Amino acid sequence: MKACAAACIGVAALVAGCADRPAESTSHAQAQAARALQHYAALLRERDAAAIAGQFAPGGSMQNAGQPAITGREAIRRFLDGFSGYRVLAAEMSVV
């Protein structure tokens, strides 16, 4: 659940960058974001911690509400490895 919440936070930041673009480039950006979200959701369902961490910038951060940020791909991977015994029942994301 924590990983899913963190993923949603990261996705919201990604999508927010599309807000001030002209309609044509916005639709292209939204399509790109939708593909990225589908890929990220698939990685969540597969519980592939290394691949999920690889989606972040080298100095990127993941943060859950009320928790300190987890910064860097290796730290993110280690954090996500802590959920290796969990089963993801659903991971759906959309561009708004």
C-alpha cells in the first residue's frame, strides 16, 4: 500500500507538468504519460523493485505521507524490496 501511495504521488507530479501546454502538445504529453503510467502499473503488479526504481531519476525521491523521502534508485529499490511478500491485486492509473 505504501508503494502504491508513493507511486501516485510521483505520477501526480509527472502529470502536473502537462497543465500549461497548448492543446496539441498536451494531448501528445497526455498520451506519453498514459503509456508511462501503464508501464509503471505493470511493474507494480509484477513487484519488480529494481525496474520500478529504474523509472526514477538517479536522484529521484519517493515519499509516503508522513514519512521521510526515500532518495536515489538504490534506496528506492531497497524500500520496495521490503514489500516482496506482498501481492498487488490491482494497479490502475490514469492521466487527468
